[in-house]
Amino acid sequence: MGLASRHNHPMPAKPAATPAKTLSAPQKALIKLGLVRDIDLALHLPLRYEDETRIVKLRDVREGDTAQIEATVTACEITMRPRRQLLVTVDDGSDTCVMRFFSFYPSHQKALAVGNRIRARGEVKGGFMGLTMMHPTFKAAGGNLAEALTPVYSTVAGLAQAYLRRAVITGLNHADLSETLPPGIPWPDPRGAWSLREALQFLHHPTPDVSLASLEDRSHPAWIRLKCEELLAQQLSQLTAKRERDLLRAPALKHKAQGLYGQLLKALPFGLTNAQQRVGREIAQDLARQVPMHRLLQGDVGAGKTVVAALAAMVAVDAGWQCALMAPTEILATQHFAKLVGWLEPLGVKVAWLIGSQKKKERAAMLAMIESGEAALVVGTHAVIQEHVKFKNLALAVIDEQHRFGVAQRLALRGKMQEGGMEPHMLMMTATPIPRTLAMSYYADLDVSVIDELPPGRTPIVTRVVSDHRRDEVVARIGAQLQQGRQVYWVCPLIEESEALDLTNATQTHADLSEALPGVMVGLLHSRMPVAEKKAVMDLFTAGQMGVLVSTTVIEVGVDVPNASLMVIEHAERFGLSQLHQLRGRVGRGAAASACVLLYGTPEGGRLSETARERLRAMVETNDGFEIARRDLEIRGPGEFLGARQSGAPLLRFADLETDSHLLDWARALAPQMLDQHPYLAERHIGRWLGGKSEYLKA
């Protein structure tokens, strides 16, 4: 992939092949920022700009402007009130201004002595003392003015702007910026038709006549060019990964309508929705091919993904192969196991299970069943991918809540197939629906199936946002639900008291509710409890003996208790939108009308942040997981959405999926043409933009 770097020359400011011990602090800081190659420096674009191209008169400055002035010092004194500070008065002939410094050295006083003429730059404020500047930058007057806006880069400790600016200029001069886009391609936006070198030179040093707004909102032609390049690199990289995977081989698993698949369909106590049937067909078609399936199955909370996975497993078992299902938590793995055993053992299908807390004897028995092939289906947590787990003939791997697993874990599961040169089929499932633009960019290497309807009988959930001050009313409502024989979840964000976040901890809430609801069994569940204790609590709640379950977010995914009809989420403002939606999906699973109460606390005398308010508003306005996901993407950006894909997948730095979807469409159309007709250019383009990061996309 490193074709682009062949043309890179060493640069003084950049650590070349220098032993780590001899690197200077700024060179180490460059590496920490990921600025290793010349092209990395060239693509490290400014956060903002300072205008040092002109001098203005104080009389023409408006309050709040950042201005550069030339003036004579008329007074310079240290004052002790209200604290030690240096006050310097300057006069530029049109007005005076006081420059205020709270940290200063004798050299400051010397440079700012009365009578000296200086050039200063800073934000001008009005007030009781007239115009003031806090800690402006300054130097002796005279000398040439800058010809372009001065870039300000994001940096880390130990890396001064001046050093970083020099390093970027060196990188920009030495990087190979020759064209990697095929000649004569149509641009999605005629304004993007700058060369890469022109665009980068301009964005690092824009001319003073540029519209600052077009730089800030990234609508300037130079920005359009960079976004096109970045999106194209991402699409090329994803498509390359997909094509490489399509060259691999997997066992062709033929679907037998009369076999276990059909028997399971008949035995289920419910019928499949149209969406489940459609998705089932898509998966069966993939499994019948000799190319490894790489499909992402998304469906809202409660849409019935597990039964679709079970049907896919039956196709594999019917063909004489094994299937593994990996879930992120023991609670979820246990639920899957219980459900699958209930469905499959009557059909004569043996289900094994592996979790970290298993007793040695039970684990040994399970490992023997898996290795001999007696267990056709294996359900478990990360324990499934440990080295000593040997499958007889694994052909299908199902990963639930795939964003919770890292790239290495997914690769380890793929490596469990013993047959030489073959790969297992992979089905990844998520209850966090992925907005279309995200699916087209970050998941472009996957085939995506969507279960877009809920099974009949799911009751709509009413969501209410309630201030923490009305907590007593919420407890009274819980009492009313319990009298009707219903059960209640109460979710807390933290286990222990934290001084930084003054939150009511789960233990305290448990004690308070136990006191407020005499005669009711109130359980407590949190991640630090021993597994056996967690299981005992969940069993009591599932069996209906426990009225209220106080829990941290360990119940976020997969818990299924149809009798639970009320979900209270404490400090809801501290949760992400997708997480709130997942938690809400734990109720509304039975016939009873269900509700979700979002309790929010406000900082002392303060207000909720705009982000928190947007989240809570979205929860009240919609139950639709796809709409929730779209709004979540708007609020948070793609970073947090991608979970484990972040461990290497290049997050977009420049393009914005909301505003640049037309550029994404262009990149998607161009990528296959480039790979087919200009493979050398495509490889250089990926190497330039992604370096080694594209390897991660193959998982």
C-alpha cells in the first residue's frame, strides 16, 4: 500500500528512520499526532486561521473583533489589584487600548517599555477602562505583513505552533501530490476541480480575500476537492477488501426446505413477519454460494433477529456443518442459549455453550462436544474464540451486537475454521440501526439486510421526560404498576458514588426503593457482581418473583421479560441516544401498555446542555430505531457509532455524511471503475490517504 510514500523525501522536522532514543520531544509529539509521512503532514489541515495580513486602526475595531494594530506604548505598570498583572497602555493615533497580562516576565516589560513602538494582535473588548486586549501576541513594529492567513493547527503538549507550521510546510513541499484520479472524470461539483496540490496549498495558507465562512463550513472549492479525495479513498479501500474476500472460498450450504429449517419454522409458536422472511431468503442465498457471506443484519430492538440467526444455523447444520453464535455479555449469551435450546433440542440439535465463568468440568464437557462435532451449535461470549476451543467443522459464525467486538476478535472467530483455504460465512447482527449514509460509507464492504417491521403484538411504548424533583411521583407510579402484577426496571448510570459526577448510585437507589415499596422484592444488578449472583437475580426477575430490578446498563441488550411494563432511566441526560433506545426496548415486549420514564437531573442552578435536550426530545418524539439512529448520527457524528470499527477504520476527517452525500454517491460510482481500469492509481490513492489503516477493514 505504501506506493505514495516511495516518492517522499526525508524532512528535517520529521522523524525519519531515527532510533527512538534520539528523537526530540517535538518529533515524538508529531508521531503521537500520527504525522509520520510527508503526506500525513500535508493533510493535517488548520483548525482555524489568524489574519496577520493587515493593520487596522483602533477607531475602526468593533468589540469582539480580533485585530492587529501598530501603536506606541504610553504606559507600562505592574498592579496588584485584583491580582498581580501587567497593564500596558498603547496609542495608535486613533484611540488607546489597555493590554492586560496575568503571566509575564521581565522580558515582556523590556519589550513593552514606554516609547517603544509595537505590533500587537488579540481580541478587542470594551468596558469600564475603554478598549482592552487580554494576553495579545506582540512584537516590535515594522517588518513585512503576512501575505496569507496564518494557520492554527490542532496540536499536543510539547509541539509548538511555530514548529508544527514549519513541519507542515516541509511535508507539503516534499509529499508526492501527483494526480491519482483518472484523467477526464466528471466532478460531482464543478467547484472541486482544483488539483490536490492547489487545494492543500490554499487551505494551509488561504489568501486574505477568501470568505472565512466558506473555510469554516468547508464549502470552499479547495475543501470540495479534499472531501472527494477522502471519500474516494474510503470507497476504494472498502471495495478492495470486499473483492479480496470474494476471492476466498467457503462451504456452499444448500437450503433444504424439508430439513431442520422447515421443521424449526413449523415448531415456532409464532409466524415470521414479511421482513424476517425476506431477510431469511437473502441469507440462504448467500450461504448457498462458495464465497464467504459477510452480511450485517440490522433490526430494531425486538424485531426478531435471533430467530433469523437460528434459521441460518439450521441451513449449516442440515448441510453437516457447525455454527457459532458469539454475544458480548454473559447475560445475553445465556438468554440466546435458553431460547435456542428451547427451539432446537426438540428437533434433535445439540447446543453447547461457553462462557468465562463456567465450572472446569462443565467447560471440559462442552469443549469435547464441540471438537467431536456432537454440538452442532455453540453459543457463548468471547470464550468461544479462545485458543483451546476446537471446532470439528465450523461453517457459519454469527456475531450479535457486532459493534461491541474488536477487529481482532472477529478475525479470531473466522480463524476457527479448520478446513484449509476456507473461510466461515459471517452474519453480524446489530440492534443499532445504521443510517443509510453510514452504511454506504463505513459499511460499504458488507451486504446489509434490514428487518424493518416489528412482530405483531408489540405494544407501543409511551415515553415521558420527568425532572428528578418529581422522583416521588415516579415511585408512586411504580407502586401502581406492581399492584397490577407488572414488573419494573430502574436503570442507574453508575455503580459507585463518584465525586466528579455527583450521582445517586445504584446501591443507594436500591435501598431507597426497598424502603419506599415495603413487601416488594427489589433486586440489584451491576457489572461487578459475581456471575452466579447476577444469574440468580435475573432468574428471579424473569420468573416474575422480583417486582423491581435496579440495574446499571448490563441489561441494555437482549433481556426479554414480557411482564416488565415500566422502564425508569435515571440521569437519562448522561446516556447516548442509541443506548436510551436500547434500554427502552426492554419493555413493551408483552401485551400490557408500557412506558419509559426519562428522569433527568440538572446541574445546580444550571440547565441541561443542548445535546442532552436534543436526545431527550428525540426519545419522546419517535420510537423508530432508524429515525433515532439518524438523529444520533447528527448529534454525535459517526465516531461513536462505529464501535469496534474505530480500532482502525479511518473515520472521515473532512467529509460530513449529512451534507456531502452527493460526493459519497460520486465516490461509490467511481471506485469500481478505478479498480477495474486504473488499479495502479487506485492503489496509490489508498496508500496516500490510509497508509496501513485499510487492513482493518478486512475483518
